[in-house]
Amino acid sequence: MPTSAALDVVAKSLNLKFYEVPTGWKFFGNLMDAGMCSICGEESFGTGSDHIREKDGIWAVLAWLSILANKNKDNLGGEKLVSVEDIVRLHWATYGRHYYTRYDYENVDAAGAKELMAHLVKLQSSLDEVNKIIKGIHSDVSNVVHGDEFEYKDPVDSSISKHQGIRYLFEDGSRLVFRLSGTGSEGATIRVYIEQYEKDPSKIGRDSQEALAPLVEVAIKLSKMQEFTGRSAPTVIT
């Protein structure tokens, strides 16, 4: 679920069946064992297929080489081969670009982290109020049209996984996702996934952090990150 929604856009455009599952490779495994899924990936770049029930870096490299070979099959004698960058830019031109980053706040006070998550859930009871807060932070950020705590019902065994991340979905296709892990005595980790969707061809070549800056500020201020955790900056940015 925290993985970029770029996959959703492509799958819908091509009318391909796809599944949005919680974090954890076991959910892919269930779908693969049932013959319902043959390729999978997660936001930390782990990618794989149904030959193994785990991420496979070698397979991912071979997959990209296959894509490059296919794109260049009629151009082997040409002066300039189609590159990965060419393919990515064509994707952006066709489907739009999903600017994406993840902020990790590691080893924060567990009680404060839980309060932050409870605050975000409570906010979702009034999206009108959420949008007022957002407009006060950045007036040019799109409106939130849906907010929830992600819940997944496995289509194979009907098991239900609750509390898998708090989501704010925006009218323009952008997203904010907040996940909490490790709430033991050693502290917790809050992961914030920030995704700005851009369809305007004149804006798909921007620097990622520049394009994401307004939504990053919204995420930090809407969640009251510093108030609840005492952190003025993330531990890791990816």
C-alpha cells in the first residue's frame, strides 16, 4: 500500500488486475500460491515474481534488461540506444509523474508516536476541517477527498489485516501515508510516505524535493510531528 500509486495508474489504464496489500511479503505469497499474481514489488525497491516467495534483485535486473532489449530490438544498429531515462521520461509523459519520498522518524517516544497516530485518525472525522488546516499551510495543495486507516481482506483466505497505515488521498491523485512500527520499550518508528502526482507535462521534470516541498510541509504540520515527537527533522529521507 505505501508503494507509489504509479502502478495503480498504469494497471487501470491497461485494464490489468492488481492488488494493493499491506507491507509484508507474506501477502504477495498468498496471491502467488493461488495463481492470482505473477509480479510484485514494494516501496523499498524489492521486486520479484512467482518463481520465489521473496524479493529477487537478480530477477529485477534481468527484468529491466528485458525491457531495454525490447525497446531497442529495432534499433540495434542505431547510433543511440533507448536508455532507462528515456523509458522513464516516456512513462511520465504518458501516465504523469509520481514524485515520491519517505521520511523516517526512528526511535521516537512510543507514547508520543501513538498519540500522533490517534490525532491523525481523529482528524479524519471531518475532512472539511482537514482541508481548512491544509489551506492554511499551503493554499495551492489539492483538497483531501478520502481519509482512512488501511484495512486489507485477503482474497485467498479471507483474513483481515487492520491498522495498516493512515491514508490521506487528495483530489489530484497525491497521497500522504503514515505508518507506525516498533512500539516497544526501545521506541517507535514513524514512516511518512509523501507522494505528489503531476500530470502537467511542463512540470514533470522538476527536482523531486522541490516538487514535494509543499506536501512535505503539510504532512509535518498536519500530523503535529514536532509537537508529538520532539523531532524537528527526520532520521532518514529516501
